[in-house]
Amino acid sequence: QVDRYLYPLRLCDDVLLDVMARFQAEMVKGLGRDTNPTATVKMLPSFVRSLPDGSEKGDFLAVDLGGSQFRAHQVKVFADGKQSSQLESKFYPTPKEVTEGNGAEVGHCCCAAAALLLRLPASQLSSLFVQLFDYIADCLSDFMETKNLKHKKLPLGFTFSFPCKQTKLEEGVLLAWTKHFRVRGVQDTDVVSSLRRALQKHKASSDIDVDVLALVNDTVGTMMTCGYDDQRCEVGLIIGTGTNACYMEEMRHISLVEGDEGRMCINTEWGAFGDDGALDDLRTEFDRELDLGSLNPGKQLFEKMISSLYLGELVRLILLKMTKEGLLFNGKVSTALLTKGKIEMKHVSAMEKDKEGLSNTKEILTDLNLFPSEEDCVAVQRVCTIVSFRSANLCAAALAAILTRLRENKKLLRMRTTVGIDGGLYKTHPKYAGRLHKVVRRLVPTCDVRFLQSGGGSGRGAALVTAVAHRLAAQRRRLHAALSPFLLPLAVLRDVRDSMRAELEYGLKRETQAKATVKMLPTYVCGTPDGTEKGKFLALDLGGTNFRVLLVKIKSGRRRSVQMYNKIFAIPLEIMQGTGEELFDHIVQCIADFLEYMGIKGARLPLGFTFSFPCRQASIDKGTLVGWTKGFKATDCEGEDVVDMLREAIRRRNEFDLDIVAVVNDTVGTMMTCGYEDPNCEIGLIAGTGSNVCYMEDMKNIEIVEGNEGKMCINTEWGAFGDNGCIDHIRTKYDREVDEGSLNPGKQRYEKMTSGMYLGEIVRQILIDLTKQGLLFRGQISESLRKRGIFETKFLSQIESDRLALLQVRRVLQQLGLDSTCDDSVIVKEVCGVVSTRAARLCGAGLAAVLEKKRENRGVERLQITVGVDGTLYKLHPHFSRVLRETVKELAPQCDVTFMLSEDGSGKGAALITAVAKRLHNVGQK
């Protein structure tokens, strides 16, 4: 009979799944910047960005306001590897004079607060004017005196269990009071500022010095407390006087807060779910009657169906109606049954107990002046069960929505997680916890959930939030100290630009060229394409771990085009670091394979040789290797003419002959490729494995080459900039470690700060240092992190991608054998960002020096020019090209620069240089 009567309160799984879907939609609405103002579930950012990691330590204070008692806590946290902490607490009353008094600053009233502490009778208290925050400060002062803490400066966490809008961890504007609190003058004000002002009054008189570091909701405190014991805990749940849930949300989904890195705890404030009518179809006449008689009609409707503050009253309203209809107690209504608040949650819990439940029911009903029969007792017990079961069901449905969102955020088919729980209803009701667990597991079978009861409550949680904030602030200071040398201000970049400009001049002048670090090598490329080039050309491209052979067909006239056919060959490490003869024999073997593959072995074609290493040229087809870079160490090559070495290797093979017309640097090839498309292109830039620039210089400025007419392309070989110590002031200890561990210590210092070959290694060195400091990977340096070269620059590009969520960053790190937390991923991404940004800024400063030189050469106030660019760092890194362009704009404001991506500068460019050289040779002969 009771089941039929209360059928609307009994919810099947289909209804619960529907509630779950509705709550998921409300969560999305609450997280959106545009939809949040009209959302009932406010999804308030808590600015708690990190869970405890076990390294927290120290003494912390916490105060806890929100329940029937105010509590002060001292929490000692030990970083002993055992996740241990010690909690000492003191409880203070929160009478109506405090909870419904005044919070505004209208006069000091410590006397009233002191009177409360002295437990004066209510008759005397009512005549005293009490301010909420003065009372809290007095309680804290009393607690600190009790614990002999008055002369210590301690950080404090403030658990404030009411909806607050936060813009930072230590600030919170009260949106609305809930539960039984009605303090005037506090709503829409920052409660932390009010507490600080009250504490300040005590500072002079009572010698208490407290630093309020964090404002915490009790739900967040619960999650943090459980997170200290179980690092899988990322959901907090309160089921007590009130109800609420929080969880760790991906920052990229929280449009209310700037930034998309990491995670932040969201305080859902789910008690207001349904305030817009979304649950009206599930609310019964009893729910509506209860709401009308509450202190806040129309508000917190979900909470009024779930929390212990209301369930006893809901049972009373049901019993009253059933009695009036003659279904209970022979239709006889007692005065007690008519009185609001006479049935409380403790009565409901007592009546639902297994063994003594019926006798408890009889006793409770008799105390209400009802004279129950045994059938009445069974029926009332059933009413209690249905009401509390509905509460557990609704709570489970909303929790299932949160768990599903977490699993989808992580893109997991199955998720293992922990939910931290606190609250009197969950803890004291004999069957609530079991029902909740069972329903949650039924609604989300893809989540393996551990329910962990909070030990020490929200006060310990507030202290732990404060401890984490304390740890993060200290970590942030140490992280800033490690990374700040990479943040180069504009003044420093101007110095770099000016130093580069001076080095360019030294390299061009006869008397200083020998000692110059930027060698300014003449290339004997004296023209750019004019569109009349045509014919078939071979191109060789040696500059990295792969070697290419190309056949390039150039057509002129109206059908102007360039067609390319190429084949890639690997260069094994033993060849790269073997003898020069072995290296060039391998190159010739690759050429032979290609000629045979293309069926042109008998043709004597003109050939351009892209040799992307510093060479001193005496003519366009003579290049003496100055020194190896990029990991090459072949012996008997430095100081030798590489064209002669190639010709010797062809002769040794004695299978074919080639007309080697030009030895070309890849940077020059890049400029020529772009020059074929845009005649205004007179600068070539490589930002890839290596870093270099070339540009067309006026012959009159090149003192190391005879002649003053026309122009010649200068290969700056700027990678060696700084080898004389002129940029030592901006080199970090990590740069020095990378340099010392390289194949050419003390050389190519600028390149080691700007090129793709070294950026990953700089990042690895920083990560090792941060791990040693305990800032990363729990202080454990993995074997993989110890391996030189493990952190390739391609990983920087992947990690810094705007589209890559932190979850994917963690996967990239896992590929490297680095087991990272979410916090680790944020730091790694920041490290990658400062290293690549510095590289782009330094590269931009160097390019600005070249641009200013070109502007002065032309004698113009404003330079219009195109820069041809190639290199994987420029092309593939998500931010490098933008930062480079912005830096150039800042440092060369009188230059209007177009950046043009090169299409195969080292292959197509070599063929075009060969074609231009043939054209100019023919013109010279004529």
C-alpha cells in the first residue's frame, strides 16, 4: 500500500539514466562562458589546480564554517613517504546570533564573540551584537592560544561551505547563503577579505599572524583529504546537511577561466540542479510543500530531495498526509506530527536499522504522541526507506554523470577512479552508502569506482589545499628561477642583434675575417633566376642523416615549370663518423643507383651539389670544408675540397661521369628556390636541424673577394656566432651542458641555442635538473631520461601543439618512458615553450641584423624584401614561425618582410643555382 502511495518517489534505472543525461547537459551549460549566466548548476572554478603528491610538509591552520559547529584545526603534514598527517581540532558553537546576525564591518565586537566563547546563556547572548568574521577570528585566536601557536606565522585554509565565485584561490565572493545561514551584509562580498580584516584587528592585540592562502569549499576539502591518501581520487562528494560534488576538469573545457593547460577542480554546486524546472516531472507534491515552507523557496531543489536537512521533514509531510487520509494511526494526527522539524534525519536513520529498526520506529512515533500499531511501524519504516532510497538514487545519477565526463575527458573505454565522500547522511545512515555504491556501479559499468570516506573532514582538506598551494608556490619560484634565464627581454635581444651586425662586418673585412666567428663565406653565386633557365640537371643533397639524388627538369617561357624526380638514401652512423673516402664512396654508390633507376647512366648532366656544411669557396665549383656540424665526423675531410673528393670517388668507381658545376649550401638553395618565384627574395633562412642565413651582398662590401661590381650571395654560417664569447651572458647552465656533451664543444654556440638538433637536448637537461629538485616525475630520474638524444625536437612540436590536450602530452611522455602526472605535463609543456620561444627570438634577432644591413646597403628608409625559409623547425613547430616573425617586426621596424616557404631549397635550389651558373657562364663566353 505504501509502495503504491509513494510510487512517484520510486525511480527506475531508465529514469535515473535520464537524470544522468540531464545533469551532463547542465554541466556543459555551466562550464560555457556564454551559457553559464543562465545555468542553474554553476560549475564554479575553485582555482585548486593540483592534488597532493606526497611532498607537502609543514604546519597549517584551517577553519571550517558551514555546519552546525565551527571548527578550528591544526594540521601537521609529514613528507615521510607515508602520506601521513596529524590533525588537532577544537569545536565552537554557531548559534543563531552568528548564523543569522550581521557580517558587515560596522564596529569591533570582540566582546560579543568572546562572550560566545565563554558559553554565556542564550538570554545574555541575544543582547550582544555579533559579527560573523570577528567571531571566526576570536575562535581562531582562542585555538592558537590553546595550542601555543600565537607567535608563529602560519598559512591558513578557510573552508567556507557555501557557493562562492572565485577568481583566484585566496578570494571568493559569496553568491548565496544555503543551509541555515542568513548572515546579513556578506552576500556579494569577498569573504577572504572580510576574514583578513578581522584577523588584522587581532594581529596587534593578540600576536597572531596568519596568512590566508586558500578558500575552499567543503566538497573540495573532502576530495583533497582523500586525494592525500589515494592519488586516484579526483571527485569529492558531500551527502550530509547539504549535498554537493566537485571533480577535476580539464582546463580546456573551462571557458570561464583563462588558459587551457592542466586541470582545475570544479565545484558543481549541484544542489541547485532543477531550479529552472528541469526536474519538475520528478518532484512530488511533498517536495513542493517542503520547498514552500523552506527558508529559500524555489532554490536548491535537488538538495531538498537529497540532503539530511530535508529528508526528515519530507518523511513528516508524507506521514501527515497519510494519517489525514486514514492510512496511518487510525487517522489521528498529533500536535507533534503537525510541527515542522519534529522528524529529523537521525530519526529516519534509526527507523531504518535492520535489527532494532521496528522498535526504534515505535519509540520515535510514541514520542510524537502517535500510538502506532505494528502495521503502522512497518509502513512508516517503508516510507523512510523509499525517501532515503530516492535520495541515494538521485545522488548516484548525478555522480554517474560526473564519472562519465571524467572517463570521456580521458578518452578511456574503462576508467579506474576514487570518489572521496563525507557527510553525516552517508556516514551514519545504516544503508545509504551500500545503496549509493550499488546504483552508481549499475549506472556506469565502465567505471571501477572506489568510495573512500574522508578522514579529518573538510578542515584537514582545507589544510591540504593550503599545503598544496604552499608547495606549488615554492615550486613555481624554483621553476621560475630555472626558466627565467630563457626569457630574453627586448633590450637583450637588441644587444644580440647589434652583436650579430658587428660580427657580419668582421666576417666581410679582410683584416678581421680570419678571426671572425661568423665567417661570411662567399658562395660565388652572383645572380638569382630570371626565368630563362632551362634543361635537365642533377642535384645532390647532403646535410643530414639522409642523402638525396634528384633529376630536375626546368622549362622556360610561358610554360615555365620545374619537375623533380628524387630518391632518398640513408647514411648510416658508421659512414657519418667513418673516413672521408668511405663517405664519398657511399654517395657515389647512391648516385649510381639513381642513374640506373632513372635510365640515364650514360648522360653527362650538369650537377649541383648541396653540401650543407661550412665551406670556404674559391669559385662556384670549389668548396673547402671548414668544419663538420650536425653530427658528422668523417675523417680526412676538413680542409679538403669536397668537389675534388666527389670527383675522385666518381673516378674510383669508373662507371659514369658528371659535370659538377656548383657546390651549394642549403641556405643558398632555399633563397634561389624562392627567388625563382619572387625576384624580391634576396635572403635565405634555414631553421631546422641546423640554423643559417645567406643573403645577396654588394660586391664592394666583400673585401675578401676581388671586384666591386654587382652582388654575390654570402653564406653567413651564423651558427658559430658567439664562439668568441660575445653571447656568453645569455647562455644558461643547460646550454653549457649541451655544448660540453656535443661532438664539437665550444663551437656553433648560436646554432646550439636555435636549431632543432639541440632544442630537445636542452629540454632534457632542464627536465633532469627539475627532477633532481623534486619538481617533476616525483623526483625520480628514469633511465630513459638519462639517455642523451632521447628527447627529440619533434616532441617539442607535438607537446606545444595547441590542439594537444594534456592527456596526449602525457602519452607523448609515456612513449619516452616518462610516467608523468597532469602537473608534470603542464611543467614539461612550459619548459618546451620557453626553450623554443627563446630559439625563435634569438633567430629573429639575428635575422633583424641581416635585414638592417640590407636596408643600409640599399640606402632606403624602408626596406621591402622577401625572405625564403626552409627547415622543419620553422615549418612544423606550432609557434616558432610566429614568434620569429613578431621578433623581426620588433627589432627591424623599418623593414617590411614577406616570409616565403621554400619548396625543396636543397634539391630544386641546387638545380636552379646550376642552371643560373650555366646561363651566366654562357653569357660570359658570348
